Amino acid sequence: MRRFAAACIALILLVAPSPGQKKPFAIADLYRLKGLEDPQFSPDGNQIAFVVRESDLAKGTTNNEIYCIRTDGTGLRRMTNDPGSDTHPRWSPDGASLLFVSTRKNGPQAWTIPLAGGEPRQLTDFSPGVGDPIWSPDGKRILFASDVYPDCGASDSCNKATATAADNGPLQAYMADGLLYRHWTTWKEGKVSHLIAFDTEAKTYTDLTPGTHDAPTFALGGTGFAFSPDGKEVCFVANHEKFEAETTNKDLWVVPTGGGPLKNLTTANRAYDGDPSYAPDGKRIAFRTQRIPGYEADRFAIAVYDRATGEITRKAEDFDNWVVDVQWAPDSKSLFFTAEVQGHVPLYRLDLTSGKYAQVIDVKTIDGYAVSPAGDRVTFVRRAIGEPPELWICGTDGKGLKKLTTFNTAIEEEVDIRPAEELWIPSPTGRKIHTFVVKPHNFDPSKKYPLILNVHGGPQSQWADAFRGDWQVYPGSGYVVAFPNPHGSTGYGQDFTAAISKDWGGKVYDDVLAVSDSLARLSYVDADRMGAMGWSYGGYMMMWLEGHTTRFKALAAMMGVYDLKAMHGATEELWFPEYDLGGLPWESPLYQRWSPNNFVKDFATPCLVITGERDYRVPYTQSLEFFTDLQRRRIPSRLIVFKNDGHWPNAVKSMPFYYNAHLDWFHMYLGGGPAPYDMTLMLRNQAYEKK
């Protein structure tokens, strides 16, 4: 098979804007924008630390630095400046310094930097690395997660020696005696995640979660552990099931800060419990929970554990959408939370005495937030389809909204970053499908444009009103783009989300066709030049469309699921297919009913196929099988394999090539946009210009 190189290519659009006119959004513009994340109030509530992410398209690199700003928007300071990535700022209890993670030396390691000025100081030198460190309340310890060899635990010398013994030249083979032998993009190689406590005075490490289980368990976001306010206890998340790959049964556990016996707080619930947070008064622990074992897309609700009685109560049970991030109010009487709601991510407040909740503010999408120590303000990173991320602040009553940073303002003034319109389109399924539509640069309502419909992955997730590259790159090249939230999407009630399970090619397919037919009737859409694309489950839907309709002139399937039985045999988290497809492949007929590879004889639409060789969630062989069948059916098709990437291609090294490949493919079959690109030059890592 031809080897493909992951290229870092800038798209150079040779179109000069007219005086006073913004230029069209290009791929290179995406990498000029800065990302913001992880805001943290200082203990006195007067400053906010946060992370800024910068990209260098020419070098194919990203870097993260830590900034501070006063809550009135003045005094912006860059706290770190190093080629190594600096992330995860956490204020010391006295507010005099910031703890952070840096890769600048033997990284990732824990470092501190004084707020008054001075050079960063390295705290840890733990060879397995440091993840998500937090301070103990007295400031004498830090707690972090690390992948260690179980027999070594917190012994750095043992971990080093074991790693050295294992590193005996080029790896010849992997070996496994059980499932979850690999996860996302890495092989386990005998390591497990443990919680390590580091004494900042004695310079000693203590393993708080010894054994062969991951503790804390892997999570996409969130630390999965917390100190009690008195510093005597740590709460963390772990799955102690024997067959971990088959179950979502994560539990909350506690352990004394100095080490000792572990105690399971949520034994009675066989489904997910995670994301613990102690009340400031130490009396309760709030966490996110689910009810249905094995169902990772069950509604995430709020629960509270009473430390005195052991009683667990679920809160806001009538809130029928997924809770994302839960934080305590300083008075321990209420909780703040964000949630996925109809394409937005607003902030809510829940009163624990009355049980009532109310929306604090809806500003399209809140990515991360923090509540001030006084409980009167909240700071957050927000973005919208037509607005890149910036840091904002408002009162906890939602009033006094103020933008604190302007990192991306200059680019917004120069480049046409397109907003979206929201449509609610009827479907034969009986529901109206919420759809975002972004019109192209220099839109003229009297003209007709090609359209690309994008089906999201998950499948239980939502297209949110949030800035993303694919919402801007294609409109910048002359396309209308549409992003529907069909059945299976979050934010429209749990019944709507659950409707996709055991029905992968059913209602979603009907929704997608209904949306495409409705969009085709818009006066500015060329019904004869419509394409579709999708990633993960969205890639599956492209493969399903391939065998069920000729509605689209071109398709693009990324990281898609093609042969459901083979997918079950090669993926890592087995609970997902076993719930969503009704059991085991030899027990459930749904693996055959909803498998796109059973409809090869009806394939007819040109299709671009993209995958990552290190994708262990949806193994890349799924895309190879699909491409082979397209070729044997003599369907025009192209395969791109990112050799070093998993389910998500590298943001700067691979995604520019990904965008260019889409533009080239859709130009060939839909027209519009820039002229064709020289893909051969791209694969050779050479810069190129529009022909």
C-alpha cells in the first residue's frame, strides 16, 4: 500500500480583498487563531489564570502558555514562555504561586512559578510523568495521576529500571492476557494509572492507589480525583470490575491522604459514577452519575453523597439533558453546572435546599468555567460559530457580562468568520431536526451554491453553536455547510438521544435525508451539487448512505464503522457496541442488519475515505475494507491513512492536509471553491499554491 505522509500544508489563497472588505477564511487563518482554556480564580478572587494555545502551521507544532489577568480586564501577563508546553494552572492555597504542568524538562512534570515574578521552579522529577496535579489544602503536598508499573508504584527508581529493561531496542511484539490491552492510541504495556502524592518538603512520593487497576480511570477531560477540604482524604474514580472492557461501572472511592485502605462509596450503582467534587464545608461530595449499566450514553445526572450518613441523592431529576461540569458554590448550599441543551452549552445553578435550578447565562458555548471564592462572579471561556474563543466574566446572577480578552480580535476584523442560521426541519420520524447552516463568503442570495452536509460522530453528541475549523474553512471556499442534530444527538431530551441505540441506520438516515431534501429547496442551494461528510459515527452514516441513496454527488467518510461484527472484534471499549447493537455479535441480529458492508452491490457515489493507523476505537481496517469494496465496485474513491494518528488526527500536522483533501475532493464533484490542488505535492510535504 502506498505510504501517506501527514503533511503540514498552508492553503494560500491568492485572492486580495477589496478595500474595507474582509478576506475569505482560509486554512492558514485557522492556525493564526488562539485557543483559550482552563480559567482559574486566585484565592482572593482578584485574578484569573488560564491557558492560551498557539499554533505554528509552518512547523506543524502547537504550544501552550499560562497567562494571568485581573478580573476587571487589566494587567494581562504572560506567566510562562518556553518551547515546552505549559498547562493546567492551579493556584497555591496562599495565592502566592501557580502550580502547572510543563514538558520543558523530563516532562510532563509539575512546576511552580511565583506570582510576584521570578523563574519557574521544577517540583517533581518523576520518570513516568505527572498528570493533572492539584494542591493539598495546606499546600504541603501535590496529588497527581501517573502511568506506572503496578509492582513499582511510587518508586521512581523501579519505574526507571523496568522501563529501561523493557526498552531493549525496537519493539518486536506486544503481549496481552486480557482485554483493554490498548486504548485510544496507546498500548498498555503493563502500566496502570495510579494516584501519587508528592511531599513538597520531604521530596517523597507515595502511591495512594496500589494494585493492577487504573485509579483514576481514563477520562476525556476532568481529573477524576479531589482532596477533601481538611486534606485528610482523597476521592477518586476507579473501575474494579474483572472484565473492565465490558462495563461502564466506574465508582467513587476514598483513601486517606497518607495512604491506607480504599473504600467504595457507590457500590450499589452498577453504572457510571465519576467527576467527584467536595463541598467547601466538607460535608458532601457532588458527582455525575448514570443509571443504566453498560450504556455510556445514558443521561449524566447530578448526585450528592452525604459523608456523615453515606446517603446518595440524585438532584434535578427533571433536567432531561446531559450535565457536563459540576462545581460547588463557596457556601456549599448550591451547585453550578453546564449542560448540552439544543446546540448550546449554558450555565445553570441548582439550589440544594429547594431542589430548584435556573439558567444563569446562555452565551452559545461555555467550554470551561470557574466560580469566584466569594461566589459572586463566574469566569468562563466561550465561543460561538462566528466567534473564536475568548475569556469572559459575569455575575453569578448572569448580569454584568464582560469580555476580558481580545486575543483573536485582529483576525476577526480581517477575516470573514461566518455566523450561522438555525433551522428546525421536519422529519418523517415525527421530530423537527435542529440544523445549523453557514453561508459562504461574499454570499449573494441570488446565486446558487454547492452544499456540504456534515453528520456528527459520537453518535450521542451534538453540533453546538461553537467555533470550529470545519464551520469556517468550507464556507471560506464557497460552500454552504449544514450541521444537523438528528436522532441520537444530546440536548433534546434523553429519549431523543437514546433513540439511536439499536437503530443505527434507521431514524438518523431518515433525518439526514429529510434535512438534505429541505435544504435542496432553499433558493441559494444548488440541489444538483450536494455532498455529505462525517466522522466516526458520521463516517458510518456516509458508508450507510453509500448503499442506500444516490442523493449526494460526493461523500467523505472519516474514521467510519463499516463491518459491525469486525468492529466488535477489534475495538477496545466493548460496552459501547454491545449496548448500542443489542448484545454480542453471535446473539444480536443488529450487527448484520445495520452493517454497511452488507449493501456493497448498491454502492454508487464517489467517496473520499480517511482514517488513522493508530485508531484503536474504530480500527483503520474498517476504512480499508470500505475502500477495497468501493474500488472493486469501480466507484471513484480515494484513501488517506494518517500513519501516526488515531481517532482524531493531529490538529496541526494532519488537519491542514485533511481540510485540503476535502476541498480538493468536493471541488472535483461539486464544483465551486478554489481550483484543484496538486495532491501529489501535498503528500511530498511541499508547499503549494492554488493553480
